[in-house]
Amino acid sequence: MVTVVVSVSVALVGCGPEKPKEYTGAEPSEASATAAAQFAPLVRLHKKESLLPMDATRFIERSVLRFDHDGLCRDEEPVADAVDPRRLGLRTSAEQRYRHQAVEPGEPSSQPLSCPGHAADKERAATEVGAGFYLDPPEEVRKGEGPGAAAYWEYHKHKTDPARSAYVYWFFYGYNKLTVGNRHEGDWERVAVQLRDGKPQAVTFAKHGSDPCRVKWADLNQSDGHPTVYSALGSHGSYPTAGYHRVSVTFDRTSEGGAEWRTWDKVRPVEGEPWWGYGGWWGAQEHVDGFNGPMGPYPNRQLPGIFTDEPCGGADKPPSDPPAGEKPPADPPGEQPAPRTKEGAIQRYEEYLHAVGREDIDTVCEVAGPAAKQAEDQGFGPCTATFLITFQMISPARKKALRTATVDPQRVVELAPDRFEMPAASIRSSETFSESDLGDSTMGYMKDEWYVVD
């Protein structure tokens, strides 16, 4: 189905000039721990939040350190099973830091068989940004620890105006679970308090799905001089208000009434953490956007838009009814994973077919999230736009047939234990579908659920 969308949408994608972003890095020598605590935010968690903040060091200590050779050759054996946070970063000598051999093209390998061999004279260190190291935590870490966890800060200076500076606050969670196409271990979020001559002027929000924006200090809800930041359910995106916040084809949702995270009670300079200097990923790498563990703070990391003057716009209040033409998603399901079976893949694909028949764009873009995101990255437009075109291409009679379609298990092809091909010919309905008009789809199991991945 996604291949059909791609082929018809090329001509409709336009690219305009992007507004240049200003990047700044941390300058710890000029920071004040007292000021950092003074301006640290009150983070209001969603009242239904179950994936709580946690200490990044404890996340490391409960994880396994692995190495991924550009997504093609994942080593079967971990680099370290009991991970010492100090050996990830700059707290130890270069000789004591975690290192791993690079692969040597053309050389044989025993594990895994599809990969080149390792070159004994070519090593990568865990302090190299993006070298291939990643932390792989157990599922029980996802729930986090609670609002008593540490938060982290760093200090930035404006590039051209010496009167302007900012404290960036980093928040860490063990797991990110947004309903559509965004689930991964490890979740780093941040906001920044903009200062002029040492006095707070605004808070910068690194929102999901859009460029950073700011809200003036006087316009924010405050608690004893600390700005209130609302953390979205599951995704933990930071927002200035409670309500619904559009993110691509779904919503981030924030609320009143949730637990209060008084970050100033345990806010620490990030460069003082034992793992400071780690340049790898905080979570497994699936090599699909939205499903990869993120990078965290590291030395010389340049952040965009800390000093943005772009306003965040009007407040989003919790609506009594959904906005016109928009359907807010139901609350995210519990932590019970979908069955990792052929039957589970078929059931999910049938849900997708029914949604296509109903023109239910939210469900379609959820199930097809990984494949649609890959197409978007190739320049074919967002899922919401491209599938609207697909809906127009399918006749009313065929859409009606898809609403009750089923899949013939005998025609489903097992490509791997967690990957099944769903040929168009496997669709059983009152209409006949073929590869040329509907396309074949591949279902892959990712983050406890089945998705269309190709």
C-alpha cells in the first residue's frame, strides 16, 4: 500500500527554503549551580502517566552495552553485561574506556556469519559520537522511578549578544511510547530558560514534530518562581499548557492533576555525571525513525533554537469535543505486548485494511508508521497527505470491500520469525486485489506491536 502512495505523490511534494537555525553548545565554566536550581522547572506529569522519570546512571547500570555496525552487523555478544558508567565517558583514562573493534570489509567472520570480520587494529571508543555503541535495557526499566529522579542542566551563551544566556534542563525517562510510529527505549527531553542579564525572559520548548518555540516568562504558569512544564503522556514531550498538541498524525496530551516533579530538588550539572562523555545511543537501534534509542547530552553537542524568538502560539486547552475534522486517539494501551505470532501479524494487517476502507487516516498512519516515515524521509510527503491521495484512488465499492476484508493465512509468507509478507492476493473480500493496484505489504514486529515496515 505504501508503494502506491509513493508513486503518485512525487509531483505534489514541494520544498521551500528552511529558516536557518542557530546552534549553541554548553559553556560550563560560566554557569552557576544556584541559578540553575533557581530557574529549574516544575514538570507536571500526565495524570495517567506510567512511564516515569528515572536517574540516567541507574538506567546504564541496569542495561547491557552493545555495538551495532551501521545496522548491518549487530554483534551477538555484548561489549559489557555489567556496565560501569565511568567507562562510558571521560571519568577514566582512554585505556579504561569501553572500546570495540571495527569491522574489516572482505575479512571472514564467525559471529554473525553475514558480517565482515573484526579488525584488531581498528577500534572505536564509547566516547566517539555515533560510533555504534548503544545501551540495551531490560523491559522492567521502562516504568522508570518517579518524580524524585534527578534532572540535569547545562549553560549556553548567545553567540552575538553577551547579555543573553540560557540554562538547558534535560529530563530522562526509561521509555518513550507515543501512539503513532514513536516507541523506543531511553527518552531524553529538554527545555531551556532564556535569560537576559541574568533575569528570566522566556522558556524554550523543544516540541515534538516542529521547531523549538518560546513562551514569555510572564505568560507561564509558575510555582514559587519556577516555570511549569507539562509532560505529555507516554512521549514526555514538553509543553507550556495542559491540553492536546498536534504531532504529525496524532496528538501529544498533557494534563493537570498529575504528579509534580520538582526538578530543583535534585538538579545536577550534566558534565558532573559519571557517564559524561558517552557518545552512543540510549536504547536499541531498529534503524527506523521513531523506533531508535536517542542520543543524550554529550560534550560539544550543538543544540538548535535555544535562543529562538519564535512564539509557541496560543494555548491548547483540553477540548470538550475533538477539533473539527480531527479525532484524538484513545489512551495508549497498556504494556501488554501484541502476540508475536503469524496470527498477530494477520490481525494487525486486517485492522489496517479495515482502516483504509473507512478512510481512517489516524489508524492507517499508525499501523503504516515505519514504512510511511521511510517514504517521507525520501521526499514523498507526510503520511497524512499521501494516504489521502490513495483514498481517492480506491473506488467506493473496493473501499467497502476492505472494511470487512480478511487475510488468507495460507498465502502469508514468513520471511523471519518477526516479519511476514502479506501479498495482495492474500486479501479475501468481495473484490479482488492485486499487487499492481494495492501492493504487497510486509509486517514487522517492533516495540511490542506489528507495523507495516515495507
